[in-house]
Amino acid sequence: MSNKRVYLVDDEPDFLELEREALDGDFNISCMSFGHAILNEIDYTQPSIVLLDVELPDINGYEVCKQIKEKDQHDNISIIFISGNDSINERLAGYSAGADDYIVKPVDIFELKAKAHIVSKFQQNKENIKTQETLARDMAFQAMSEASQYGRVLQFRKKKLMTVNRTKK
């Protein structure tokens, strides 16, 4: 099982169960039926991926997505909409809200698993790049610091040689 946490948010219990069964062995799964539930939960536990329905009983999924993205300052949460709304305008609204992908119901379980794994792999690659960037920045600062120290040593040595040359004359 991956340590990646996935939140499934849908008001259809049968569909939540289908999603959970499809992803359960690969991810740490939490199921919710209300948009406000995930917005409250994100304050305490941050998921890696949210599979989010557009039509929720308490709040529109697009609004949930926008609020999650506002809370996610470092863009660590990936959101995939799963909805029966299949018009191009609905999908574009999902992307405008901040979603990473949009799957139309009825969902092919193999597609769902594939997309969840692709997003998870993308997140891992992003984390690796951030780590490499931090290491590169640290090395650059170390090199600049050492270069500065070498410069001071050379200035000291130059002054010393000039002093020695004056005393010889």
C-alpha cells in the first residue's frame, strides 16, 4: 500500500464503494459524501489526491476545488473531478477551478486506477525535483561562501607580500 492519501468525495454510496475497492490496495483511502467534510478535513490531514464529484448535496464541487487550492499553498494536492456532467463547458469549468483532470461517469475502473497512479507518480517526480533544487541551491551557497573565504585569503596574502616587499627596499 502506498503512503499516498486519497480522498474520495461523492454523494453516491455505491460509487464511493466502487472507487474505494478500485484504489484500496494502492492508496490510503478516506471516503466522504459532503464537500464541507473534505474542506474541514484538509485543515488536519492533507491528501495527495482528491477524487471529487461536481454535484454534492451541500456545496458545488467546483467551489470545493477552489477552496482546496486556496488552502494548498504549495500545490501538493491533485484534484481529479469525476462527474456525470460531460459537456466541454463542465470540463473546462473543472480545469478553471484548479483540477488536474476530469473523468466522466460512468467510470472505467482501469482508467481511474491509471490516472490515480499517473498523478501519484507526477507528485513523486515533483517532490524529487524540489529536493534536487534545494540541494543545488545549498551547494551554490556553499560554493559562494567558500569563494568569498578564498578571496579574503588572497587579499590577506597580497597585502602581506606588499608589506614584505616594502620592508626589503
